[in-house]
Amino acid sequence: MKKVILVLAVVLICATADGQRIGLKAGVNFANANFEVMDLNVSLSSRTGVLFGVVSEFQLYDFLYLQPALLFAQKGYDAEFEGMSGFDHFNYLDLPINFLVKADLQGPKLLLYTGPTISYGLNGKTEFENDREDIQFGSGDDKYDRFALGWNVGGGLEFLNLQLTGEYTFGLSDITHLGDVSLKHKAFSISLAYFFGN
């Protein structure tokens, strides 16, 4: 999986070699999770974080584009369980690879896109009843998978070199190692991208 991220990151960085566009992207991430556990009522609320990084764009056809990006993204959730509270806050390196359709509106362009995201866990904090510690990644029961998979669906507007977009990402992979617990990331984000060149 690390080799896949490295190869795709090189493709992203080399986007300008074929005359394609590369730019910067930043926004706000309203993250949460789908949490399933037997016979327990756990209430989750969203964590507001940031996302930022580099984005590129390859034209595949007249109106169809491939848009990979490499982004730092804050994810996680706040939780309440039987009167007790806590949180899991994660920092990820995201590699979304979206297929993008552009429709000319005689001025701005309408953007619609979808595609997978590969996420690599960098670090994070977990807290339960004021007992805070670092999040651990690995294969143990008390650890989280470092890699997570998701799928994006989004849209927005493009005007000149700017793209304003909103997207929803839902998790495809369970990041826990407990048979009776399932935890999948999800998030809604609003972001602005600026592309260099034409």
C-alpha cells in the first residue's frame, strides 16, 4: 500500500510535465464516523478540522478529467456514552483520485466528481473521561488500522483558475480490529482550489 501511495504521489507531482494543471487546495472538514457496536448506544458528534495540500488535473476527454490530490486532513469525532464523554481525533494524509466532469454554464463551469480516497494515518489523540493519550496504529485489538479507504461524491463551480467545491466522503473500510465493533470515517468538506497556469 505504501508503494501505491508513493507511485500516485509521483504522478501527481509530475502532472505539469504533460502540460496539465497543478494547484493548491484548502478547506474545512466536518468529520464524523459510522460507529456500530452490539447493544450500546453511543452518540457521536462531528469534529471540525482543516484540509490542505496539492491538487492536479489531467484532461482525459473533452469534458472528462482525472483530478488526484495529496492532502493533509483532520478527521474523527466526539462521543458520549452513558453519561461519559471522549473523542478520537485523527490526522491523515489523503490521496483522493476523482473523475471530474465539467459543464460550461456560459461563464463559470459546473463540476461533478466522484472517486476513491486512500488515507494514511499520521497520528492522533484519543480521550475518555479526561484521560488523554496518543492514538496507536497497528494490528492489536486496542489499535487502529493505519490505512483507510473511502469514496467521494462532490460538486462545485469553476471560475478561471479557481474551483469551489463541496464533497461528502464515506468510509469503505473498518479501521478497528474488534469483531463486534465497526468504525468507518465519514466527512463533509468545503474547499477552494487555485490552479497555476491555464
